[in-house]
Amino acid sequence: EGESAQYIANMHNNYWCGFKYFSFDGDESKITASARGSGTGKLVVSTKRGEDILSEISVSPSKDISSSSAPLNVSQGVYPLYFTYVGDGAIDFFDFTIA
């Protein structure tokens, strides 16, 4: 349907989403996430919900889609990634990249 964007809408404090599975070679050092909304807080990235935190990406209020990056601490292996929003307000979570 045309150029419609796919995203996870209206994430509030402690809402989470997960993506399976990613193969890491241990050289990855940064993760970038794109979001918009009224939220002020962070996206906590982990391999298990509430455990094994790999990164915390800052989120600031924005009417437009904006990206933020943070260091990524992940060892070699295959893992799911869980993103938990921790903060005030709500965000729309669009995408993420790993480098």
C-alpha cells in the first residue's frame, strides 16, 4: 500500500517489544534507534526481558522521527533483542540498526 511506514505505536513506560534472532560476531559496538513522540527516557536493549542489558538508548521528545545511538555490549552468538521503553510520555518506535 504505497509508502506507508510500519512502526510500533504508543509505547509507554515498561512497554516492550522483541525481535528474533540476530547473529552477532562480537565486533558490533553501536546501536541506533529511531523514534518520535512525547517520551523522555530510554530504550533498554536486552537479550532477555529485564535481564542481560546490552545498551540504553536515550529518548527525547520529538514530533519528527529522530535517531539516537548508544554503545552496544554484546558477545558472539545468536540472540533475540528486546527493547523496553523506560520513561515518561509515549513513543512510536520505528527501527534500529547495529554497527
